[in-house]
Amino acid sequence: MSSITDLPNPNRDGREPPTALELKLRRKARISSTIRYTLLTVIGLIMVYPLIWLVGASFKTNAEMFSSPSFWPKDATIQGYIDGWKTSTPYTFGTFFLNSLWIIIPKVIGTAVSCTVVAYGFARFEFPGKKFLFVTVIATLLLPNVVTRIPQYLLFRDIGWLDSFLPLWVPSALAGDAFFVFMVIQFLRAIPRDMEEAARVDGANTFQTLVYIVVPLLMPALISVCLFQFMWTMNDFLGPLIYISSVEKYPVSLALKLSIDATEAFAWNQILAMSVLALAPSLIVFFAAQKYFIDGISAGGVKG
Amino acid sequence: MGGESKYVGLWYVAPYVIGLVLFIAFPFLASFYLSFTDYDLLSSPEWVGTKNYEKLFTRDRTFDKSLKVTLIYVFTTVPLKLAFALFIAVVLNYRLKAINLFRTAYYVPSILGGSIAIAVLWRYIFADTGLVNMAITALGGEPINWFGDPENALFTITLLRCWQFGSAMVIFLAALQSVDKSLYEAAAIDGAGPWRIFRSITLPLITPVIFFNLIMQTVQAFQEFNGPYIITEGGPLKSTYLLPLYIYDEAFKSFDMGYASAIAWVLFAIIMVLTLIAFWSSKKWVYYAGDKRS
């Protein structure tokens, strides 16, 4: 569809007056981009408006919440934030954010380290069973978690890990997120091996080569891995729902569900205020590093 | 990099192998076994043969309903989402100055969409006097009973997932941008119009990513949990009671691990069969040009 304006223009230097065909093409191109801009802007606004409304509504009073579609609060108040932060439990949202962080940080580190090591093994070495193991990476990518979830739960129950963060950390630290393994392998395959071979000739062993040569080259991919894992873990609901039972260990996602159950009937602004806070870390990380998201997703193809 | 033992690579992939055995392979087989047992967590699993499956297919009205809404959900959400993602990607694939701005704006919902906070937001904007109904009223329409009417509730979840079309769109856009421009020029010189060019050149060239998106989105849609759990709580009248929700309730509320495993295996079998059909049919419609990435 972008064909028309991509036609080579022999008169670009402007020495000859434009022909009738050219004028027509230019006009068409101008109309086309106007239509595109209008369409994209309208759809974009419709899409983003619920988020803008959410932020505005979190500063509204409960009375005003459902009275107007405007996002702008008439009597702005931060009462929703103050009351919402306290929650109906003995803990504040501060505890829940710390819990989320305490789930996320080890999980992200474990993912990055294990994926790097495993991807290095797959992308740079030949070993018996490699083909089969690589097929399992792809198969795991497509395997619905729903079919492994119950025995996983029973396994973690039997080794006494329920109501701890271990079921959330350990599988990721053993390269359990096939998607990331796959993404790093793809990235690594595209990197020429010259520098690694030079390092090996100079006497570095495979592990030193990995740490000093491969890891720096992999950095962009690893940043993408960390960012996606951060985001997904922040948003993860089902994992904590199954494994975490005491409120003091709740991450933000479970705490939000708890506040819906406890206060939705009368305190909408509290819930919306806490929703804004729950979204804030992901939004900040995304806008600080969007390049890595778009690159990561275009390179590997991402769920979501 | 020769020289070292042929087992060096195995050491590097060892963490993956351990994880694969412990958290994927063993649970996969165990859940198949469990689906033929009665297991309430208190006593050990008791072998009951195909009883769970018989009950599922002959006597379980809830399963029939749940399976039906799951299929409706998947077969409306995936095509809608992909069509919308492709449409926006095509509109964006033009020499627009603001392409990155738009790409970012459209991608934000994908980043946030999985969050419980967004599901919470959905409850508010589709409430009886919520944002959506206020907009409909302002445009002169009748407000819609989104959550009270079994006809509409499922659609709010479909809309939520379509709203997150961004990641599929980014993949489409990357594919569109990699299409060789000279093909367009040649077609335009031969007198082909924009629609003809799209159908005969663009579309065939991006079938590999259409296929990829189709598989990933379908597998994902079959496992939708957060939406119905938070937004509609499976209701009204089980009209949003998707299979993952049913499995969760059977396993972690009724503690009927055997029955829940049987439902999970039926869900898995459906996903498997559809994926195999997709792979098999892909030979007929997915076009791989030379060494183009799939």
C-alpha cells in the first residue's frame, strides 16, 4: 500500500516542471498520509483514553466517579491514595510493593544468568542429544502451562515450598522460560564468532570466553530479557495466587484483588488509586527503555 | 571451536535439562497419570480408569458450557485481534514522521494488559454507568448491560485482549518493513492498485508471521484466566466460565486434582489438535521465500 510514493522520481532535482502524473501521485500521497494520520490518531486516542481516565478518576471522589466521562476531577483529592495505601489488612501497599520487588529481582537475575549460559551451550557447542533438546525448547514454548500446573503445585507442596517465593524463582533460574532461552539463542546465532575464536586462541577457556566476550555482546538481548521478565512478573497473578497464601507475602497483584473483594462496594477511588500505582513501575520501565522492548519483540516475537 | 570434550556444551545446558525434567517433563506425565485418578490431596491418588473422562463427556453440564464459551472466546478473540493488529500495522507502514510515536502508543496496552490493574479498570469502564456506556449514551445509543447479560459479558474480555493488539502489531510491522520495496515498484509499474498489491504481494510475503501470531495467540487465548477471574468472575450464568477457570476451581477450590487434570488434558488435546492442523495446513498457505525468517 505504500507503493505509490516509493516510485522513483526522475524529476526530483526540479529542473523540469512536474508532469500531470506526478502531481496526481503527490496529491494522492498527501491525501493518503492525511487519512492515515487521522485514523491513527483517532484510534490511538480511543485506546489510550481508558488509561488517562484511570489516572484522572483515581483523584476523583467516590461520588463523582460515575457521573461524567471526563477524566478531569472536579474536586481533586488524594484521599483515594491515602486510604487505599493503608488497605483493609494490617499491612500497607508498601509491604506488597516490597514483596513484588522481592519476587522480581531474584527471578530476573536467575532468568538472565540461566538463559545466557544455556543459550551459549545451544548456540556454540555440539553435544550428544542437542537436536532433541532444542526441539524440547520449541515444544515448551508451545506447551500450555495449564497441563503442568497441578503436578508442579504438588511437587512444590511435597518439598515444602508452598507459601514461599521459591516456586516463583526456581523454575526461572533453571531456564524454565523457554521463550527467553529461544530469544537469546536466536540473538547469539546472529553474532559472528570471530572474537570468541580469537579469545580461545589466546588461551581463554570456554567460560572465560562466555563472561568476557559473549556477555558484553549479548547485552542488548539480555536487557530485553530482563525488562520483559520484570514486566511479566510484576503482572503475574496466577502464580502467586496458587503458591502464596499468607497476606504478608502478597505481591501487588494479589493485594489488588484483595482490595476489590474488601472495599469495592464503597471505595472505588481507593482501588483505582492503587491500580495506578500498580501500573506505574511497568509504565516507567517501558518508557525508560522502549527501544529494548520493540527490538526484543521484533527479533523473537513475543506473547502478550 | 574444537579442542574441548564434546560434553562441554552439555554442562552449559545442564540447568535447562534439570528444569525441563523437574518442572516440565515430570509434571506433564504426572498430570496425565493424575487424570485417571481420584485425588483430593488428603489420601494418595486412587486409580479410577477413565471415570473422569466419562464424567466429563457424558454427565458434566458445567464442562459442556465451559468448553463452549472457551471455543467461542478463542474463535472470536484471535481473529479480531490479529485482523486489527494487521490493519494498524498496514496503516502504520508508510513514511509517516510519527511512526515511532504511534507504535509506542499502540504498544502500551500490551505492556500493561496482563496486569490485574487493567482488569480492575475494565470492571469500571464497562460498569452500568461506566465510561463505555456514558460514551454510548452521548452518541445517542442505549446503554448496554455488559456484565449482567450473558450475551455481552464474554465480549468485554474479548475487547480487553483486542485492546492489547500491540505485540502482534509490532511483529506484523517488522515483517511489513522487511518486504522488498522493488516488488511494490514493479507491481505499480504493471498497473496494480493498492489493494491488488496488498493481496498479491504483501499478504503472501508476511504469511510466516501471520502463522506465527496465529499459533501464539491461539495457545494464549485458550489459557485466558485473569480476565474472567477478575472482570466477570466467570458469570453471569457461567457465560465467561472459561476452561482455565474451571480447572482452577476444581484443583484449588474443590481440591479435586484428578478431575482438574482430566479437564486440563482435554484442553491440552484441543490446543494440540488445532496446532497440528495449523502446521499441516501451513504447507498450503504459508510462503517461505528462500531463507526468509519464519
